[in-house]
Amino acid sequence: MAGVLDAKAAGARRFEGKVAVVTGAGQGIGAATARRLAQEGAAVVIGDMVEESSMRVRDELREFGGEAAVCLGELSKWENAQALMAFAQEQFGRIDVLANVAGGTIWFQSFQYYTPEQIQAEIDKSFWTAMWCCRAALPYMIEQKSGAIVNVATHAVTGAFRVPYAAAKAGQIGLTTSLSREVAPLGIRVNCMAPSGTLAEDRVTPRNHGISAVPPELPPEEMDLQETYRQQTRLSEIPMGRRGEADEQAAAIAFLASHDASYITGQVLAVGGGQAYPF
């Protein structure tokens, strides 16, 4: 049995007897969130589209002694989001936490070079996954008169060269603030965690996994512009002078999902090393 999944939990057991659905839990922030919630006692349902990495995380949680199950599917499709929540209910009898981590930018380029197919792929991946999963989880949370949803935005909403991704993540902020007002009287909280650049050493699949849209050939001046932007913004905007780690982002998600945040809803928590956030 593995001794520790996330040492930062420091013995906390805030999710004892709770059931958490974590989308995008096969890697990165999603995997770190699954580990943190399992460390604190949650039964975890891993919702992802990549079987190999999802099973690896599931096995890690089970080796620790936690309960974990995998439901595979492309969550930008409504029917797959429905199937994920139905699976969680069938496996564990309730849904206490939904962490919408699935998403992430695919391409980095000036907006005029995006093809319509690329724009659609970015919106599908980083907006519709959260929208559909929120909608699919609500009936279960409403019936039990409790629940916590945590969406994941990004500091990139004010960045450049990722317009469709930025728009999709800004949409998640609107999803959070509006939905939170509707469901607060029903005992359900909805918040958002906004990371800045995050290290993802356990990334095992490319960002465009399963996406066929091929980027256009970019002219040299575009590549020079991108490189200049990267050099100027890499760490200079982060007062702490480093990128975040996935388990640091997971800790913020766990806080917002826990009873420690019982009087917090409709908020965007920036987790970016002091980087200014516009919301």
C-alpha cells in the first residue's frame, strides 16, 4: 500500500465518505486533484478520454487504499457527460464534488492563423466539457441538496496567441458566477480556480490528442513574434518567480470543494504566484 499520495494534505480528511468526480484526471492538475481528494478520504471517479493514463492514476489511488473508478469518454459531448455522472452514481451512490479540470490550450498562434476547425476544437475541449458536466451533475446534487463544483479557468484570459482557449476559459468564469447564484439556495456551491503557468511533469498525451485539425504553416515573422512574447512574459509577470506545481493547484481545488469553503460560492480564486488577475 502506498503511504502518501499528497503530503501537502498533512493528515486532513475533509472528504471522508464523499464521492468526487474529477474530469481530466489522467494527468496534470486533474491527476493531482484526484490524488489530493483520495488522500483526504474521497472515493474518486476519473473522467477522461485516455485509457492508459486514467488506469495508471486509478491504480495509484487503489494502491494507496482508496476507492477509485474510471469512466472513459470525450466529455465535450453531452451524452458522455451524462454517462459519467450516471456511472458515478451507480458506483458510489452519490456525487458530492465535481472538479472540472479537463481542458487546456491546444495551439499557440495569432488568431488570424487559427482554422475554423481549430477554433471549434479549442472551445469544445475547454468550454463544453465543463458546461455539459455541470449540467449532468446538477440533478444528483439537487436531489441530495448538497454539492460543490469547482471549475478551472486560467490567467491566459488576458494573454495573447490563445484567443479561442482564452474565450473558452472566460466562459467557464461566466458559467461559475451565473450558475452559483441559481443553485446557492439548493445547497450547492460553484467556484472557480484560475492557475497561471503550471508544471506538468506527468503529461503523457499530447495536448491535441484525438484532434485531427492540422495547424497551418506559419510564416517566420509569426514565429519570431511568438518567441518574443514568450521571452517577455515567461516569468516576469509572476512575483514568486516560478511556475506553479500541479499539487499546489490541486490544493486550491480541494479547499474550494471542502467544507472549509462552506460560505464561499461564485468566486474565482487566482493561484498564480501573485500574478495579477483581471476578475
